[in-house]
Amino acid sequence: MIEISVPGFKSISVEHLVLDYNGTLAIDGMLLAGVGPTLNDLARHLSVHVITADTFGLAKEGLKDVMAKLTVLGSENQAEAKREYVRALGQENVVSIGNGRNDRLMLEASAIGIALIQAEGAAAATCQAADIVCLSILDALALLQKPKRLIATLRG
């Protein structure tokens, strides 16, 4: 668990990190450099979940050395399924990270939602639903490794 108290925003006990795969942790289905070790470091403090449509069919292989629960979604109602996944975990204890339009409801439901704009881009609706927008997954994950960065960004 990671305790974060942001003046003028909220205090949360982060227990779960929920992430999209393609466009977030991976580009063209390939896990980005440095992501695996960083997620494993965070997994010492948080339960890590990857929920994805797995567009390229490579998520299982890409995450084989990562301490994360992988959930692959069907082709229908993905945005709603991601939101319900977050709610089932206890949304007040979840930080989520994604970039696609199907991530917008997940980010909105989470205690803290982080949108990413990387090589795949980001859906405008997802950026609007987010509390924070980052330009790299490693920068986004560093916000949890160094929570004072979150405080500096979100304080009221």
C-alpha cells in the first residue's frame, strides 16, 4: 500500500494499480524498455493489474516476467468492463493508467487516473477523464515510486 495525502485534493491509500497494455505498457504489442522491472518494484507495495483488449495478442508473453494479473477483454463493452473492474477492486484505492478511448471510464472511476500520450497517442476523452497526463509510462509509474511528485502535481 502507498499512502498519499494531497492538500486540497484528497488522501488515498493506494492498494491497486490498474493499467492498459497496448499504448500504455507496450507499443505494437511489445513491452517498453524498463517497464517490467519498474512494475515488479511497484508490485512489492501494490497489487498490479493489466486489463486489455490485447490487440496484438502479445500481452501474456510481454508480461511473463512481470508480477501482474492479466485480464484480456472481449471485443464488446471494453470501456464499461474496465470501469467495472476498477469498481470491483474498490475504486477509492485504485490508480489507473491508460491512453485509449476504452480507458476513459476506468480513469474517471479511479481515485487517481493517469492518461498517457506516447507513440500511439491518446484519446481526447481519456485525457479529459484523467487527473494527470504524462508523456511516458516510466514517468507515470515514477509518480507512485515518488509520491511527492503526485502531491506537487495535484495539490489544490
